[in-house]
Amino acid sequence: MKKLLPLLLILALTLSAALPARADAPAELTATAEAAEIKKYGNIVLSLPVEELLAAGYEYGDVLAVSFLDRTLELPLCRNYTDVDSGLPGVFARDGDPRVILAVNMGDFAASYGLAEKTTHEDGSFEWRWAEGLDGPVAFTIRMKEAGGYRGEYLLRQFSYTDERADYPGLSDAEFANFRAVETTGMGKGVLYRSASPINPTHKRSALADAALRAAGVTVVMNLADTEDAARAYAGFDQSYYAATSFIALNMGVDFFSAEFRSKLAEGLRFFAEHPGVYAVHCTEGKDRAGFVVAVLECLMGASVDEVAADYMLSFYNYYGVKPGEERYDAVLNSSILQSLRRAFGVSDLRSADLAGCAAAYLKDCGVTDETLAALKKNLSAAPAPTEQTADPETEQKPTPAQEPAPAADADYVVVAGDCLWNLAKQFYGDPFGWSRIAEANGLHAPYIILVGQHLRIPGMKSA
């Protein structure tokens, strides 16, 4: 016989052990539920207090093994339902809720796992009944499965940024648009750039990204985010510099390992191989899809793991201010691009792997031929031919500051708002590609990241 549960039954749990402190050994909690409160949408409320769980040493981003009935689920400990993808379950210690909750984001935990069935009455009231055979208390066992096992993904979901230029006074216009040259080992200077969308105005970066495309002389673009019709439909497209480039619109999803993504990636690289020029890759924000595609190309051309990582994480500095040395820097890095490359390349250790060979094998598996790979590598490694551009009075760039004479000896420079190594190299040497000299002279771990007030040594001509 099914046991009737009113809307707000008080849950009584008997803890068989005190909550343990965080330790290397798996921690265990054993709780016996004599009754359970089930919320309207099937969330199971435990009587375990949130503050008690967190005070014991459990942390957001841990993966917990939750056992009940005859099954065990491995669930992340999270703060908000949106910390997991739609349709996925988790253990939630939410602000404002005094007790721990088992729930499915945009779903029904009680029904999904066969715990109870809901009846809704004509007046809108409802009641839950335990599933057939569940007449007694339900026992839940919680133990630590992997401390920090979901930490990187959890931290990613806590990030937020604004679309207002004034909120990023320490960034140059190019950095705000997440625009930069890809200058890793093997890549030709001024051949490949990456960016936020130069045409989608949603995040108020498109005009700056389009201006950066023009300044860099980009001629060939891989658009990962839009269909061609959607790209041309953006307001101002016909007046943009982008409209004059050769571009391919691939409308790729964010599942890097789907057959569709791999097929469209191969199509985009064939386009690059067939169109020599100055290239740019973008999605909407220039972080995820563009980050993965550029990372694969960097590996193909001979970049090291550290180079790929530093370039990828610049997007998280440009949007969120994430810097090397912070917990969230390493957590994001390890749970995002490094994890994706390990999976794509089928290796467990990227540092010991032949990244160029792995990238080539991966791309061939996506459908890129040896001939296309050879043409692609030739195009990416060669210095781009100079291009003539017709000035457009409405979009012509403001003149850059007058070049300062390169110092005969090393000089000290204090970074001000809007500076970047690219512009400083152009200012002091008349050549923006001299940025690497400044980066090397200052031992910069992430060479694109400089901070207002930071002292930089500008190598003089004698140290060239």
C-alpha cells in the first residue's frame, strides 16, 4: 500500500555518524529518512542542514556518491540548480534554503528515480505518494566520491561579465573584444587571429572586433556561430569591414565531440586551406568554440601545452579578470581546454604527447585529408602577403600615437589603462610583432596580460 505524503511533511533523519572533517579518505554520512518533504517539482528535501554539511568540510564542486534504494548516483555538490546542465541531477546546498536538497535542474528528482508519484487536483493542490513498495523509511547514504571533482565546471558557472566598455578600464579595445593575434610556436606572424564576434552586437563588442579585423588586415574568416543568412542579417553588416572578407559561416554547436561539430570543423579548415590570407576565427564570445578550434591549430603547428594554455586563458582574463596563480585559473584550465584536448587526442598526458601528430590525426579523423593539412600548415606558417585597403572615412582607424624612438638601452615603462604588449611594441619599435621581446624581457607567464601600474623593462636596441 502506498504511503500518503502531505505537501509539507517534516523530515526526520537519524545520523548514524557525525559529519566528518574534510580529509583525503572518503567521508561518509549515513542518514535514515522516516519521511521526506517533496517539493512541487519533485525536489527531495533532506533534514541535513546546509550549514552543517559545509562546516564539516564539504565544498561546492565536490562529487558525492548518494546511495538510496538499490542505486548509487555520483552527484556534484552545487549552490544553484543551474550549476548543472538542464536535465541533470545534483546535491544542492542553496543560499536561503536551510536544508540540503536532491534535485534535477529543470526536472523531477522524485519521479525520475522512482521515489514517488504526484497527483495534482482540480484546485491546483497536489500530493505525493511513495512509489509502489516504498512503505517504510528511505535510507540515504552520502559519501565523498571525489573531492573537487566538479570544481572546474562549478567555477565556470559562477563567472559573470558585463557588456559595458566602461566596466573594463584596464583593457584595450582589442582585449575588450577578446581579439588577439595567435603567436604560438610554428604560427606565422600576423597570420591568425581570434576574436569575439565582429558582427553580432549582443555583447557590445562587435564594432571593436570589426575595427580590430580591419587594423590587422584580416581577409579570411571562420565564423563558428552563425549561418550565412544569420550573419548577413545582423544590423550594420553591409557597412562592416567583415562584409568585405571571405568568410564561411558554420553554425557549430558546443559539443566538440559530436559528428556534426567534427564535420563542420573539417569544412572550415578546407576553406582556410583553399583561401590563403590573413585569418580570423570567432564564435560569439570567442572563448569556447573558438578556443577549442584555435587550440587544435596551435597544436598542429607545433605549440607547447603551456603556450596553448596561456592563449586560451587570456579569454578568461578579458571577460572575468582571471589571472595565473588563482585557484579558478587552474580549475578552469584543467576542466576545459586541457580536458577537451586529452579527449580529442585520446591521450592522458598532453606533456608527453606529440601534440602536432595528435592534432593531425584528430583532424584526419574529422575528415581533413593529408593534402588539406599540408595546404593549411603552409598557409598558417607563411608570412601573409601585404594587402591594399581602401580607406573608408566612416570606419577609418584613428591614427596611432607617434612612435617613440627605440631606446638605445633598456628603459622602464609604467603600464597605463589601454596598454597591451602589441601596442607598446608598435610604439617603441614601430613593429607590433616586437611584443615578444618585451614579454621575454619581463618573464611574463601569460604574455598578453599586463596590469595598470606594472613596471615593464623595454629592451633597447643594444639588447636586441
